[in-house]
Amino acid sequence: MRPTLLAAALGWLLSGCISLGAFQGPDVLPEGKTEVGVGIVGGGSLEEGGGGVGMFELYGRRGMTPRLELGARTTGFLATEGIATGAIMVEGKYQLVTTRPLVSAGMGVSFYALEVDDDSFYTIGLYPALWIGSPNLFAGVRMIVVTMGAENSDEVGTGSLVGLTIGGRLGDRVPFRPELTLFAPLGGPPLLVGGLGIAVRL
């Protein structure tokens, strides 16, 4: 792996190229209802001197059927060499169990573009998740798998995180969504991330 690609792969977590926030639980939106919101995420490595992360997310989702919702989000847009770059993500969630405790499964797919020293890097991320609990208090297991490549190279770098999330929802029409996630990167120190989303239901 070239040094610039290696440096980019090591820095992907801090660059805003993935979505660390969830801002959702085990319930799905009622059919025909829409939620739009903004979230902030911040945290850091549990290893001394391991660094930190901070980003924002804009998101929206809509109830498509009584058990299915679809959504999209943008994550951590940055200005790099005068060009706006950032992650774009589409996601879906299906409710497996409709009686409490509610259970749902979700999947997201993201794309991110970044320019560093005249090199163009691209990432594709997958976000499988499983949620259980009530709409107001729940837990989730999430995984993030990211593949990174460069425009002028055939080499590919990968990274992954597994996370356990505790979250909640306060309010209905204007829900606040606090959450706390412990991420375990494969081959790296744990990362503790807190987030807060605020949304409007339409």
C-alpha cells in the first residue's frame, strides 16, 4: 500500500467520511410520515493520546410501509482544496417484531470522496445494524465496514468498527435523540462516542 493511501486509510475515521451517529431506534416511522433532523457526534479513543472525533450529520427518513422506512443523510462535509467533499448515505430499516420489545434490522450504504495532495480517494461504507427495545429506550449493535481506494492506484484499504449503542427518544413531534456508542475497531483501541440528534416530524 502506498504511503499516501495508508495515511488516508488511517485517517478515515477522523475525516468525516463515515457516519458514527445513528439517531434512530427499533421503531419505524408510520407510513407516509417524514422525519428530518440534524445531529452532532463527538468522542475519542479510550487510549491515552489516541485522539478524538467530532462531526455533524443531516438526516431524513420516511415511513414507506407499516414496517419499512427509508432515509438518507450527509455526514461531515469538509472543504478540501476548495472542493466540498463529504459522505452521502442511503439507509433502510425493517421492523422484525412489532410488539415490545420491538426489534428491527437496518442497513446503510455510504459514498465519500476526498482530495489530498492532488490524489483523489473514495470510500464505500456498509452499516448493518440490529435494534431492540422501546421507542424511548433501546440498545443496538452496529457494524461499519469501509473500503477505500485511490483514483490512480489499484490498491484498496479496508477498515471496520463494531459498536454497542444505548439510546433514547425524548418527545414525539420534535424528538431529541441522545445516544452513546462504544466502538471497537478491529486492531485498534476502543472509541467512545456520544451523539445528540434533534428532528422535526412532518
